[in-house]
Amino acid sequence: MITWLVALPVVVAAFAATRRLLRRRSPKALRSLLAVDGALFAGALAVLIVALSGGSAQADAAAAAAESSGSGSAALIGAAIAVAGASIGAAIAVAYTGAAALAVMSERPELFGRAMVIVGLAEGIAIYGLVVAIILLGKA
């Protein structure tokens, strides 16, 4: 898991570099993009090989360390991802449905109730993320 925490900033930096190179649209930028993609592929392959080559003794030592520390760090990270993803999704959904609801209410004010139901359904996405996080934390 530490491998992924170390690799994640590298992937984000490579994504940002890729976006910058795609904005230029020159042949040199595309060659650089291919080089970055190749380096990312090689890094992902190295991470996969390291993850799959661990022996049973190494896995037993990791399992013993996880049991002795008593931390459900994977469950905590999963819960954080569930809440963050659901909150971001709900924010995007409420932004679009809220804007549309205001546009409808400016033309026909009698549709206020229907418009707020749609916005409330979009907000429910965040509640689903909280439910998943509570389930994950209950298993940790």
C-alpha cells in the first residue's frame, strides 16, 4: 500500500505534464508525450512486478505487523475516498441541477417543489458516500 501512496503523486504530476503537452499540439510535444507515457507504463509495470513478487514470508510479516498494530488503514482510506468522491459528485450534480432549477423557477415559479426534489436527489449522492464510509468503518 505504501507503494501506491508513493506512486500517486508521480501519476498526478505526469497527468499534469500530459495536459500541458497536449495544449501545445506540436510534433515535439507529441514525442515528449509518448516519452512520458512510456515512462509511466514502465513505472506501473515496475510497481506491478514489485507487488506480485513478494514472497509468502514477506506477506506473513506484513500480516503480522497489520494485526499487531490493529489499524484498519485500508478501511480508513476507502472510507475517505468514498466520502470525497461522493461529495465531489454531489457538488457537481447540485451545481447543474440547481442552476437549471433557478432557470425554471424564474420562468414558472409554481414549479418550485418539483425543482427542489430534483436538487435533493442530487444531494442524496453524498449521503450514499457517507453510508459506504460507515459500513467500511464498521468492518475495520
